[in-house]
Amino acid sequence: MAKATDDTHNPLRMCFENSEPKQAQIARAVKILLELLDKPENPTMMKRWAQLLQPFSGEQLATAFNAVALTSNGWPTLGNITDQVLEAEWAEESVWMYQALRRHSTDWHDRDAVYSQLKRVPGGKMDEFLPQTIITPAVPAPVIPPRLVAAITLMGGGALKDGLRELAKHPACHAYQWDAAEASKMAFQVNRDFRSAWLAVRKRELGGPR
């Protein structure tokens, strides 16, 4: 298990808070990670990880390295780092997509503003009303990020619209209450299929040109 670190001066996070080139930052983080885990220095490992982890941001890597340092019981692997990064990406993007689909439905339309009820002008004519106030402003339908478009299209067998319909089966995409058992089952199935499609797209991205 990793040695305890000083939260106010975390050496792994600080590796990514300087102006060094990304490869140098990663190599330094690998070196410190091995020290924290009581493992011998491995220059080849430092070099290879520095090359392969470049697609990820410094913030992502800082969080992942910290997590591995605090939870690893053995020799760290590249997968330990990338699993942390991908899990965080998936959590953020899937929640965004479910919430957006709940607002904009499978037609992906703008959400109209909600106004207060009409009220007549006191002492006025029958057709004279006070101006309505906006209770909830209109929400334009956002652009779906390319990665999510690709994953949902894959989930829909090649059609984005069909993928959105499949995704909309998730209980989080609806305001009404479901039977608890059925909701849990449907959430598991949709989440499983969406995650599988998302991972396929993400791995394809990582395997492409740097």
C-alpha cells in the first residue's frame, strides 16, 4: 500500500502544475509513484508511460496518479491510470447525456420557457392582461459532443435517432416515477449498452493518430 502523502503538498499533483513538457511531467509522476509504492525506479517504464499517456490532460492524470498512489497494493500498471481517467470521463459524459435527453427528448428540441399564469389588469378590460414573467427560461438544445454522437449512433445500429430512443429508456431520462425493480433493471441494461458503445468509441480514439 502507498505511503501516506501530505495533502497540502501532494508531489503527484504538483508534477502537473508546472511548465514542463507533458512527457517530462508524466515521467516525473511515474518516478514519484514508484517511490510512494516502494518500487525501484524504472526508466523504461517512465519513458513509455510518458509517451502513451499524452492524450490525457494534466488534471486528469494528476487525479488518476493520486488515486493509484493511495489505493494500489502492488506494482502499478498503465491500465491502473487509464482506468481511473476513463471512468471519470464516462461518469461525467453519461450523466450529462441522460440529463440533456431528459430536457430535450429524442427529438432534441429546444426546451421552451415556462411563464407565469395570465392575470387580468385590475379594473381593465376582459382582454387586458398583465405581462407574464418567466419562471424558467428557455434552454436551447446543446450540440451533442462528437464522441457521444458516435457512441449513441453505434448503440442505435448506425442511426443516431434510434440510439437516442434506446438511451431514452433509461429512467434518468424521465420525470415520472417507475416501479423500483423495473427501473433498476432498465437502468442497468441501458447503462451497460451505452457504456459498451462509449468505450468502443473512446478506445478507437486512443488508438488513432496522436
